Amino acid sequence: DWLRPVARQSVDAAAAGPLGQTIAAAADGLWLMGFDGVVRQCGAWAADEFRPDGHVSTSTRDAAKVLGGLLSIYFLSDDARFLGAAKKLGDRLLPAYGASPTGPPYAHIF
């Protein structure tokens, strides 16, 4: 996800739609700053709109960053919706680490 604040637009880096990098990266900071209402909106997104299986190809690095963000906000807020989204993404990310015959994870998950 790339934000273009001046144009009030976003560009999805993934071909099949956004992975939610901005939401996952910002939610823990929003929680710490006291924006509980915005974090609840992020939780609704995690429960209703987060679809990691809908992407044709996603960078393993980007997916791992989103996973870390989702786990971080779950730890802070104890909102199970973030844990559910993290589990969905973790299940999709796991084969990139476990299936590689050379040890390092695959660069993309499909």
C-alpha cells in the first residue's frame, strides 16, 4: 500500500488488492497515542476486509511486516480480531519458510 496524502489517494502495490500494510504498521502507534476509536475501526477492517488469500503474489518481507504489526496491536489491545487476521496471514506465510529446500524463505508467497 502506498499512500499519496496530497492527492488523497492510495496505490495498491499488490496486483489483487491491498495487504493493509499501513493499517498494520500504524495501529499500535495509534493505540499508544490514545486513538482507541480508530483502533476499533482497524479491528473491524481486520475482521471484515482483511483477505491475505486474495493476493496473487505478495512479498514475504512485506507479509512478515504486516504479521508483526497485527501481533503487536493484538498484544496491546487484546482484540481477538487482530489475532484472527494474524493467524490467516501466518498460515499463508508459513509455506514460504517451511517449503524452501535451501533454507532461506521464498521471496514471494502465492
